[in-house]
Amino acid sequence: MTIREFFKKCKKNLIIPHILFWGISIVLFTVVLINTRGDFSFFDINLKMATNILVTIVFLAISVYINLLCLIPYFFNKRKYGLFFLLEIGNILLFIVLNYFVSCFFEGRNQSNILSEIFAEFILVLLFLIVSTLIKFMRESIAVQDVELRIKEVEKQKIEAELIALKAQVNPHFFFNTLNSLYALSLDKSEKAPELILKLSELMRYVIYESKENLIPIGKQLEFLQSYVYLERIRTNDSLLVDFMVQGDHLQLKVAPLLYLAFIENAFKHGAKLKENHPFIHILFNLELPDRVGFFIQNNKDIAPIISSSGGIGLANVKKRLELLYPGKFTLHIEETKSLYNVELTIFLS
């Protein structure tokens, strides 16, 4: 049984740990008494001495509970350290005085050993106060840690639920756009429709099954994104130039799925509309370093501003997911000019 488990069980029955503490204290006090008196043995204990030991333990308990129930909560915890220190000294002196007179009553006065007796009683009560205070602080520390763990667990569950909801938004959004493309081609009776259906089935398999994982190797994600680009490329005009480049070979790096799709969707949505000025989309993944994934995408656009660049469901979704998944571990720069739209995202994995 660990200390944490012991204290948790003690919470259910507060009397047992106190009985256990003072029972051990009586035994230890008796053992110390016997060992510090060379001419004294266990069989020499009589009723008077046993009563004296028990009274001493009672006085110790009074000092300990004055400290635990009054001095620590009302003075130490409220940062009144000077007053706490003075009252603690008074608490110790109270024990010394009471116990001295009781010892004199049971064992008689011995003026020659008065200083040594007072010093021994001071050490005794100080030891009990220190030990009981440490136990109290340990219990409170464990209790605080348990509360913090519960709070973190609740926050974790909340974040996971939010991430599931955000990821769920991506799927219908993606399929809605792709099915619209398929519908348009079928109306035109395009020869590209069967090829589009085949590629769409591969993408659906990825989105439905593989993207359920929290982290997916970037290599698999690149295959998905390249298939998506190919699919989009089928239904766009031939004047659109699309570059998809990968630098580096750290394909085993794992990142959350479907983070880059919104940016590529956005580029095709606005960049592919241009009929003139040589429309283009440049996509670059930088996998040269083992602790980060770099992503850059650029497309030209109409002079009119992109209304959904900061508020579309896709981009708003991915920004929220980045904040939840990689707090403080990503940089996202979006720059829009009259004719260009640039996105640069770096995710740090360590």
C-alpha cells in the first residue's frame, strides 16, 4: 500500500489514524524511556509510572491539536508567521510546565536534574509537533494533488470531446464539397467521373477509418493529400498549375489528421477560380528536421478579398484544433495581398 492509498483510506475513517498515531507514540515513548535509563527495565513499570506516561501523552496530544486545529489554520496558513511563532512557543511552554508539575507529583522533585528534564521535555514536544505538522502537510499536499489530477482529467476529457466534435465537422464538410464536384461532372457526363469516384472511395476510406487515430504518420497524410489534390485537379481547368513538393524524408513523424486539408481546400476554392493570370497553387511540406513539420501553401487570387479566409468553417476548425492539440507548439502565419494568399504552418513535436 502506498502513502497516497493509506491517506485516502484514512479520509473514510478519521479516528483510526489518530488512534494509530498515539498508540505508536505510547510504545515509542515507553521504549525511549526504558533505553535512556540504564538501570530501568520494562518490568519496573508500575501503575504510578504508567499513569505518568499516559498523562504526558495527553499533554502532548493537547499541544499537537492546539497546533493542528488552531495555530496552523488561523495563523500559519494566513501568513501571520510572527504571531504563529510566538503562540507556538507559548504552546511548547504550556506543555513543559504542565508535564513538569505532573512528573514532580508522580516521581517527586529532583532539583539537580531540572534543566535536563526541561530540555528533554522541550525536545519531546518539539519532535511531536514537527512530526504531526509534517503528516498534516503531507496529507494536504496529497489532497491538493488529487484535486489537481481530477481537474486535469476533467479538462482532458473536455478537450477530447471538443476535438472529436471538431474532427466530426471536417468529415461532412469534406464530403459535401467532393460530392458537389462529382455531381457537376455527372451532369456533364464527363469521362472523368468514374476516375473521380474511385479516388473518392480511397479518400473516404482514409477519412472514415484511418483519421480516427489521434496521430497519423505524415507519410500517410501526404498520400491522402496528394490524392485529394489529384481529385481536385481533375475537375479544374487545365490552366491551373499545381505544385506539390516534399523536402526531407522524416515520413515517420506523427501529427493529428486532417489539419492541412482546410488550407488546400481553401486554395483550390479561390485559386482555381482564376481563368486568367496563370492560376497556380504551390504546396510544400518540409520534413528535413526530426522534431517539426513545416507546411507552406500559396495561391494567386482575384483582387477582391477572400471573405472566408479567416472565418470559414474549415480554417476556423483547424485553428481551434491546433490550439487544443499543440498549445504553444505551433506557429501559423496567414498573409493576404491583393493577388496572393500565403499560409505557413510549423508544428513542433518536442
